[in-house]
Amino acid sequence: MHIHGHNIKPEYQQAVMKVQHYINLNLTGDVSLVTLAGIANYSPFHFQKIFTDAISETPKQYVIRLRLERSAHYIKLFPDLAINEIASGCGFSSDSIFSRAFKNYYGISADKFRKLPHNKIQEVKKRRNRFPLGLEPWISPISDIQGKINTVKISSSPVVSTMYSFQIACIQTTLSHRENIPFAFKSIIQWAIPQNLITSSTKYFGIWLDIPYLTAPDKCRYLCGFEVSSDINPTRGIVIQTFNKGLYINYKMVGNINETLNSLIALNHNYIDSMGYSISEMICFEQFDESPATKPYDRINRSLLIPINIK
């Protein structure tokens, strides 16, 4: 979990994780302080203090940031989608509120942002997010996107298949440190073993909710989990994420976090469009061949699955 404070009580951590999952699923819905405090089962005043201590953002700041970063990604990912539709779809109640918030956050209007070339977008990102100290060995800032589009090749040919719905028990972390992913997997496996939920055929998943393109790595949400049946009762901050039925483009790879990000950039710009598809959701699933709790991320064979639509 993304915890900035070092002395957050376990029950507070669980409450914040529960609220974060609710926000993930309801970003365009009712995410008022009163509603979020009710989910956490604390008074609004006490919940706001708990959340801010844990995340270093107030609940309102957290929600607005997620909405703005999602809108920025959608503006670049879906160039044919009207900006007012994106604003509404990301939870903004009016075009004027969105326009003011976007320009205040990024220092540029949404229309101008859409027209920015890839190499200029990083300048907008730097205005918002300084690269956190100590992350360089684990994840590098995404730069020279056009260069990656021109040179990065995916080692296995992407294929398209219909995937069916299933559920994943997971815990949320961020990309702030190389140990976050294995630590989160160890935590959820420790919860699962006494309930006999782990077997030799268990499928392990990582779920990207953000990409460190316009989101700082220490704020990128990443879910670590494994496939479960529908009748389990999650506790201790564990949440259930649904893998929706639909078309997915997928390919296999092994490599570090930077190689994964480069392959996703290449996939989006060099493969998906030419194959007659478009990305349908801003989410990516990684299915690991082995448990990331016991083997380093950059040495595990995995399949990357991205939901798509036929163009």
C-alpha cells in the first residue's frame, strides 16, 4: 500500500485501502468526504486526518488528481473522443470546472495538451511531478517516447483472444520502490495460505491502474493478487478486482519494469492500430508464470493483457 507515514495503525491502513478500492471503482460517482468516511466507518474529520497521514493528500486532492490524470491519458489515448465527453466520463460535473482544474493542474489547456507532441508532454509532467529520489535503479522517467515508438520491438507477436470474467483477490501498492511488488505479494499470500486459497495451479496477477507517463511512480497504483472463486470473504485490506469478459490483446515477455513500459508504448503505437483494434480501457493485466513473492519481477515470464475494441 502507498503509505507515507511510518506509524499508521493497521486498522487505519485497512480502512484507507478499503476506501481507495471504492474510489478505484467509483471515481465518477459519489466520492464525497461523508461517503468515504462512512465506508471507512469513521467521522469525516477523523477519516480525513487518517487518509491524509497515509497518502499525503486529502481525499479531495486524491480524487481530483486521479480524475485529472485519467482525463489527460484519455485525451492522448483517444484523439477522436471529444474533450467534453472525456471530462464528463472522468467525473467532472461541467466543462468549465474541468477546464479550470486541468489548466490549473497542468498549466496548459486540454485542447493545447491534446496537440502537444510526445516529447513535449514530459515538460508538462515535470511541472506536476518531480521524479522521486532513490527510484532511479528501479524505474526511469519515461522520455523520448518517439524514439521508443521507432525502435522498441515486442519479442513475441501479440495475439487477440476472448477472455472470460473471473475475480482476483488483491492488495494495492505503488511503484515507489522495487520491493513494493514482492512485499505486496508476500502479504496477500500470507493471508491466503491459512484459508487454503493457494495451490500449485494458482494464477498470479499484477494490475496496472496507472502508468508513469503522467503519473509520478510513487503515486502509480498497482494491484498484486491471484485468481479466486467468487465466494471468498476478503479481509485485512484485501479487495476483489474483476477481470471483465471481452477482447484482449496479449503477448509474453520477461524483463524489468522499464522494459515492460517500453513494450506497452510500442504495443499501443505500433501494433494495436495496425491490427484493427483500439484500447478500450486504461488498464493492463500481467499474468505471471510464477509467484512474484519468491522470484524477482524482472526474471518472471508473464503475459500482458490489454482490453481492446474492434475499430
